[in-house]
Amino acid sequence: MEKIVSRVELSDDPALPGEILNKAESLYVAFQTGDFPYVLPFNHVWLDGHIYIHCALEGRKIDVLRRDGRVGFSTAVDVCIIREKSTTHFRSLCGTGRVSEVTDTEEKRRALDAISLRFDARCPRPTPDAALARVNILRIDVESLTCRHKNGPRRKDKE
């Protein structure tokens, strides 16, 4: 008789973070506010080992990150609820890093072009200078990263 062992596994596959980030529709970023985290979803792109997100030029998140640039982030893809087994299959990623505003015009343009291309936005590329001036691009320099996956049960012979 076989025993089913179902567990979440950590992954050390170096390609997995990029695969997950490039497939995920939203990245949830938690900013440090002092008492409680401030969590927001973002469109994002994984580019040259950094995560780039776009946002408004001012507002609460900008005020918060200027006080403390430490963030946590997470996302999940390939989420499939298996009701008859009371489980969920998925690939997920979570991590920490430091976020900063991108001030270099060419880095900002490259990141925004990559985001708009990734999400098939109907906007001109390369992004015109006037449009760049109206948006903020944030770069997350990743400090820690963990990928997990649960893609089905492992089968073992019962001893």
C-alpha cells in the first residue's frame, strides 16, 4: 500500500524567481510604516536581477519609502485548488529588499518600457520624456528570496 506525502518544497532552482516574477500578474509589496505594514499590489518586471514597479510621483507609498526603504514582497502563480484533496498546488515567491526611486533617465525608460511591453500596454515605446516625467519608477534591490512550490503529492511505498 502506498502512502501519499504532500508537502511544500523549497526550490534552489536559480531560474525559478524569474519564471515566477515574469508570469505573475501582480506583486504584493509591504512597506514599513512603523506600527503596521502597508501592502499594495503592483505591476512589475524582473530585469537584470532587480524588480521594477511603477507608481505615482507622490502619495502615501512614496512618503513611507522615503522614511524607510525596507520592503517585503510576494506573489504566486499556477494556483490550482484541489477541492477533493483539500489542498492547493502553486509556485510562490517571497522576499525582502530595499526600494529606491530610479532617477537615471535611461534606467527609468528601460524599466517602464519593459513593464509596458510585459503587460502589452498600448503606449509608445520607447517611452517619451514627457511621459517619463509623469511617472515614478521604483527599483527593489533584492536582499533575500525564497521560492516554494507544491505541484502535487509525492508517492511513497508504505513500509
